Amino acid sequence: MFRLGVTLLALLALPCLAQQAGALPLTPFRSEVQAQRHCPGDTVVWLDFRKERYYLKGQKRYAKGFSGNFVCRGEARDSGYRRSLLGLR
């Protein structure tokens, strides 16, 4: 009987734990300087929200397009965005 109670309690606690998990907040900026001030120890990247990719400075699509913003690379990674391998130069 005790085991059943512990199992039931664990099953009831699962939805509460699942609500805590999720993407970390992402802070987008319109300028590279603003983003660098926000994360001085991190690399600033251009995040394309539509393609769900980020570009490093020096890549062809860095700071191009209307569906993107500058963000910290760590925040982009933690939010599930991936680095673009295209346009490395």
C-alpha cells in the first residue's frame, strides 16, 4: 500500500516538474553594440527567427534580412537555435 502511495505521488508531481522545463528567455537586440553590452563575455550572433539558425560575424548572412536580431550565442543555443554552417568565410 505504501508503494502505491509513493508511485501515485510521483505521478502527480510530474506535471509540475514539466511546467518548469522550457526554453530560456532570449533577449533580441536591433544593434550589435546593444547585444554586446548585454553579454560582454559571450559572442554576438545574428539570429534568423524564420530559419531558426544563427550566423557568426564574417558569415555571408550575418546581419542580413528582416526576420532577425542580434542575440548572445549562449542564449541562442539554450533556446534551441542552431548554428548555420552555410556561408563560412
